[in-house]
Amino acid sequence: MTNNFDFSPKVNPKLFDAIAKERETIGFYDLCDQDVTPFLDFANSIKQNNIVVIGIGGSALGASAVYHFLDLVRSFDKKLHILDTTDPLILESKLKSFDMHNAFYCVISKSGATIETVAVAKYIDAVERLQNDNCVVITDEGSVLEKFADTRDIRHFAIPDNVGGRFSVLSSAGLLPLALIGVDITLLLEGAKKVRDDFFNKDGFCDTLMKKATFYAQNANTYNINCLFSYSEVFREFNAWYVQLWGESLGKKQRHSELHVGLTPVGLIGPTDQHSFLQLIVEGKRDKSVTVIKIKEFNNTMRIPNSTFENLEMMDLINGYDFSELINMQADSIMQALDSLDNIPLDVIEIENVNAEGIGQLILYYELLTALVANMLDINAYDQPGVEMGKIILKEKLRGK
């Protein structure tokens, strides 16, 4: 993985020290050092072919991002299903897509009392009773969900107390479901560890991340919209994970003022969104920065045939190109176009291959970037009071039924 970030803002040397200090209490930094043997041993004991995650937000998006990144390039013996909504139409459709009696359910909630998660679990339980041979619980140690699991002798795994939900993909919340379908979670953590170690050794990614975070924070009022333009469908669910990470972590009131700050994340897929959102970037208000994500080697040989369509002879210029060449040429063309315009900050991240190590690097990269930007904006990246307000109101409404 490489990142070409050409802007060179003046970086406060105290920023690195602040993140090093934060590492002493915030747990996501060192998840890549954990022993994954318990996850692998448990995964080897599960026979069901359908692995079903019942969770929402950070309890589901991370595993979904990794699974969909890898699913297009390799075959898994088991299929991952994500139940992360209370939309009855979507739920019904998803439940029809697999055999509920040949499924293993991962009920995931950090707090243990997430309404959406418990609602779906109750529905599943009414059809196929959740018990120790078809269910695992992943939650905070001592939560009410853990206590429920104990009443049914259901195995449970803890999410570390100092790891927030949207930073939990490399904890049991993400690693266990991924191990259950056969993802190489060791390689995933190795990718994350490379970025983490590079940063704290002040090597490789450190300088890029510090400059990028400084630029985003210093220009947050001017470029308050951050567009992640990902040039492959494998990034679609990663984009969704990024939107939650960025939005829920960076939209806050400052610690030492009454100012409300934030950076709005937008996830885009190229070439699809070249024909929609790109127009807004190129000719709309200059309030957006753009990061293009590319894949260097698709390891795919699909090629455009050397054929001619009548009256479309002018299109023969695409003949003989691999589709992987075409999509990267599209990305390069858009980058060149954007780079020629004024006041559109642009950088590119290139992933070497579509594999577990590559997505592990990208996950830790964005978690670190989020922490750095939050520190510079003087906000707490790890709470979500705006979300909690809505949860409180919902519970009041439910009690009034």
C-alpha cells in the first residue's frame, strides 16, 4: 500500500506525542498484537455453512468491509450474511437467502443492549432457538447480553473495554465472524501491524499521515467534505465503514470551546460515480477534498475483444485492453483532470493486491488518520453523544406503546 500526498503543511511535532500518549489508553492501536488462536480454534469447531452476523454499525460494518473486499477474488467455503437493519423488507429478503436451520449466528453488540440487534435476535430465536450449538455472543465483558448468553450456555467473546464499536473490526467483533468463514485473520492483522509500526517508528506512513491529518484539520472549514473515490467494487462496503468511522468520530463539539466541527465523509465507487457525483466535484462548490483508491494488480485477465461494432468503429480504441487496465486508466484520467483544476485537494492510495494484508493496512491507516485529525480538531474521537440522544428518545417512545 502506498499513499501519494503532495501537500506539505507545517506539522506540529506535539501531534505525534499526543497520539503516542493516547495509545496508552485507547485499545485499537494494539489489536494487531493479539493472540488469535482462540478465534481460530472456535472457528474450526463450527460446521454450519451460513455465518450470520446480527449487529449494526461498528458491530457489522467492519466484518462486512473485509468480507466483500475479499469475496470477489477468492472462494469461501462458507457465506457471510449481515443482518444490520430493522427494515422488514430487507430482513425478510435476507432471511430467505439462506437456510436458517443450517446457520451459525453471531450476535454482536458492544453495549449488549442495542435495540436493533436484540430485535433481530428475538425474531431469529422465535424461528430457530439460539443456543450453544448455533450461536456465539460478542459483547463487552459483564454486559446484559453476556448474562443472557450464560443463561443458555452460549459461548461469548469479549470486546476490549477500551475499543469503541467503530474501531472494533480488528477485535473479536470482526475477527471471529471473519475466521468463521475462512478469512486469514493473521494476515489481516499483519497488514494492520505494518502500518501501526511504521507510524510509531516514524517511518513509512508516519510522515504522510501527519501531513494529511494536519491539512484536513487546518482546512476543515474550507474543505469540510472528504470524498473517498474507490476504483473497484471491492471497496463498496469499505466505503460504508469509512463513512461511519469518519462521521461518528469527527462530527463533534470541541473539548475546549462551544464550536461544532466535523468533516463530512462521502464514499464513491469508480467508474460508476464518474457519471454522477464527479460533476459536483469538478464544477460545484470548492468544499471537497478527494482521495482516490486504486488496486495496482487485479490478478484478472478479462480482456476487451478485438471486435468491431458497425457504426461504432471509433470505439475500437478500447480493443485489446484488459478490464483491469481500463479501470485504472479511468482512475488516472480522473486524477489528471482533477489535478489540473484549482482548489481541489487530491491524493491517491494504491493497494498492491486484493488480499487480507491489503485491507488490514487500509483499516489501520484510516483509524490512525481519524485519531490524528480528531486530536488536531480538539475533539473526542471515541464517543458519540449525538447518536446516544436518538437512542434515549427511541426507548421513551417504545415504553409509551
